[in-house]
Amino acid sequence: MTIIFKLKALLLAAAVLVFPAAQATIITKVELDIAQTRISDAHHVDKQACQALAANSKDICLTQAMAKAEVARAESQYEFSGKSGDQIKVLEAKATSAHAVAREKCDDQSGNAKDVCIKQAKATEIKVLADAKMDKQINTARKDSAQDILDADYMVAFEKCNAMSGDAKARCVASTQSRFGKD
């Protein structure tokens, strides 16, 4: 495997990890629909451009066109929702797309070089997917932690109300329940 291929794979993996650090720009449903149409149109044009090629060059071109469209769709969905789950889907789309393209490029090789190329492409995909999974777990842990903190604060506030009596206690309980969204 060439040094250039390894560097490209490393740069791709680094790019996949860096780009999601930016916050999603929330777009409207109309803008999402326009983006999806634009992505489909661009994908069609990219596929048409591949028709002039032959053999594995054509296969690589078609795979790249599909990968570009899949990543763009995932990114536009994330821009629409702003959800961390959709951000993870962007990472996953980038990883699987990069793997598909890298694997297709391996077809130009033969023997052990091809086997090594395929294993390297798969290893890069696994690493990026593992990072995405870790990000997903961290986001879940943050949400769980925030809920635990909120529940603990509610219990403290509610216990303070128990020290009161009569109308003061009733107002305190009602205020605490309202503040923490409990019924």
C-alpha cells in the first residue's frame, strides 16, 4: 500500500472527526426539501459523468457519486434537526461511504496488495464508526447525567418543602413541581 493512500485515509479519518465539531445550522423544512432535491440532481449529474468512463474507473466514479449523495443527505438532515443522533448519522455515513470508495479503489490491485488494501479500508471504517459510537455514548451519558442532576435537585427542593406546614408547604410543593416539570 502506498504512503499516499495511507495519508489520504488518515486525512479522511481526521476530517470525519473534525467536521462534526461545528454546530448544525438549523434550516427549515422547505430548505431541507430544496437541499434534498439539489442533492438528487447533483447525484444524477455525477452518475451521468461516470458513464464516459470504463471498467473499475467507472465503478469508482459511481461509488464516489453515491457516497457524496449519502453524506450530503445525512448532513442536510442534521442541519434540519440539529439532533446529536443525526450528527452521529453523518459520521456513520462518512465512514461507510469512505470505506465503499476505498474498497472499490482496491479492485485495481491484485494479490496480497489487494488484500491489504481491503483490510486497511475496513480498519479505517471500523475506527471511525467506533469514534461515532463513542460520541453517541458520551451524548447519552450527558443526557442521563443532566437528568440525574435535575432529579437530585428536585428531591432537595421537595425535602425543603417537607420542613414547612400548611399553606406554605402547599405553595412550596406546587412551586417546586412547576419549576422541575413534575406533576
